[in-house]
Amino acid sequence: MRNTEELRKSLLDNGFVHVKGFMTDANLKLLDSAISEVTSNPSPFKIVKNNEQGCFFMDFNNWRRMPVVEELCKLPRLVDLVTKLTNSEKCWLMHEDVVVKSGCHGAPTPIHHDRPYFIFKGDLNLSVWMTAEDVARNSSLTCYRGTHLLNNLFLPKVFKTGSDASEYPELDKGEYEVIRDNTFAHNELVDFVLKAGDVVVFFHKTIHGSHPHSSPVSRRSLVVRYLLDGARLTKKYFNNVPPYEKMGVNIKEDAPVPEEFFPLLTKD
């Protein structure tokens, strides 16, 4: 693994960084168990798309009901990594996503950034994407260099269809810019050759997506979402899943992280 300062500079300059060989063998076993548990016992919020080209499975926010997922998300070495990369004093767990793609002609993940899907804002908030299998470049996650520095909120995508979320009834469309074919023409598209145990760390403001899945081997990944220094609640979001208000979260603009719902984590 490259030294922390080099990794930190790459993250801050580009909006993402590829950390090779980060997960230990024990971490990989935990990752495999977490993904298997979620796919075997998904939540009501799961998204599944099956067609002749392949299968897409996505489920999220399972750490509250599955101890193995919670253990993975709270790994002290993961917390240590993201706090060192950002120089953040604090780190809170927001949630996680499991994404599994299979079939030799699976659809790409739509180009988007994560900020509008979440009830939190903040320049340092980020995700750690990890893979349980090797992933070839032509099936990999893709990130657009420097897009974390843009101040725009971009119109979210509906992941089940890949269409714009413009018809969502509670969305203030005046807040969002539509992503067009040339929107990020001046930002380099970066993809990755990934080995099992690699992680890609990227900010919630970084524009990203994926190539189509074109491998006979399933791509099983898990993404952990962390909140860092400067994180605040916001009412500018696309879809509140799970419905945090019904869980007791009082979503007020600029309010601090409610730690009774989003725990403060400890480092190594």
C-alpha cells in the first residue's frame, strides 16, 4: 500500500483513490460472509433487475439488522483509513450497499454522484468500495477526475430503470442539473484493474458509474458510506431510504449528525 500522504493527495486532487491490497484475508472472509448474508436474506428495499443480458442486485442499510455487516462496516482499520485520508477527527457510519452483477452483458451503472441520495451533506463525506473478486478494467467502477470540486447538485438516477428521477414528486428540480452526454467532457474518466481486497475510496460528490458487466464471474461488491468532519443533515435529497423520519430522525437543514442513529466510530 502506498504511503498515507500520497494516497491522501490523490484523493483530494482527484476525488477518488485506489488502495491496492488493503483488505486482509480475515477482512475478505468477513466481506464474503456479509455479501452472502445480504443476498440470501435481502431487505424490502432491494433492487433486482433480471433480463437476458444479466442480473443486477442491490440492497442497502442492512448493518442495523445483520451483525456480520455491522462488524465489517465498523472495522477500526477502515475508520483509520478514511480519517487519515481526510485528516478528519471524527467518523460516523451512515450505511452500506451490496451490489452484485452477473451475466456477460450486464448493464452499466448510471453516471451519478451520491450526495443527492443521502440526507447528509459535507465536503469530506466518502465511500469505501470493496470487491470480493478480481474485476477487469472493462467491467470496473468508473470515476470522473476532479468532479468532487464541482458545486452543482446533479439530478439523480432511478437505479432500477437508469432514467432521470425528474418525476419523483418531492424533488425540487430547480436544485439539480441534468447529466447530459457531454456534461463531464472535460473531466477524465478513470477505470481500474481491481484485485480481491482492493478498495476504491471516493467522495460523495464525485461523479461515478461503471462499465457494463462483461464477465462470466459475478462482480460482488460492498460500499460503506462514512460521514466525516463537517457532516450536517440536509433536506435536499432525492429519496429517503430507509424512511429515516419514521425511524425518529428529525431532518433539519444544517443540524449535526444524530449519533443515536449514526454511530461515532473508533479508529485503530
